[in-house]
Amino acid sequence: MKNILFLFTIITLFSCDTIKKSSNSTGTVFSLNGEWQLTANSDNSLIGSSVLVYPFVPDAKFKKLVNNTQCFRETDVKWKNIATDNNGGFTVNNLQSSCTGGAPQYVPAAIIVVNTNEIKVNGKNAAGENSSQTWKRISTAITQ
């Protein structure tokens, strides 16, 4: 009986952690799902652009592009491989440029939750310099 209880506990913990990591949420505290608009960027590009985050999809695609100097297309994935971290935020591969002619350029970044409707994305830009972006939630509804 102890072995069955132990196995059930391990499966439950693994399942909850797997669901949390794949649902774009930090459990019951915060959900990344919805539409986010870029309000500040250390290089002043893309301000006003927005992305959509869907439940159980580990990517965020552009919905609208504004001040686009990196050759992005509205079909591009801005945040790839969204995963929760152990600090109440997320890790992503952040799209930096589609201008290279080959594969889009992604760099690792961290999403820090400021509050329910604001996040910071910290990482590097296409030139390898520190980059900081502020995104505001504009909707929890997910529409195309």
C-alpha cells in the first residue's frame, strides 16, 4: 500500500508540474495567456506591437506589428518554448530578427511578472547587448 501511495504521489506531482509548465501559468497565481502589447523597449522598436499567448501552446505569435525594424512578419513566433521557471516567471526564446535571410534569430530571455497585467522580458538584443521590454496585457480574451 505504501508503494502505491508513493507512486500515486510521484505521478500527481509530475502531472501537476507538467501541466503548469505547459499551460503558460505559474499555477493559480498568474497566467500569461491573452494578448500583450509592447509599451517600452530598450531599443525603441516594435512599441505598440502585440502578441497572443494561447493556453497549452508554448509559443506567442505576433498579432500586430508596429515600428518593425527587424523584418518580422505577423506569422512569426515572438516567444518560443515558453516554460515556467522556479521564480514565478517564465523562460522563453525571444525572436530578435528575421532579417538574416535564413532561420529567425532567437536568444534566451526571462519573463518577469510585475503584476497581473504587466511583464518585463529581459535578455539580449540582436547585437548581443542587454535588452529590456515592458509588455502590458490588453486582453485576456484570445482572438485572431
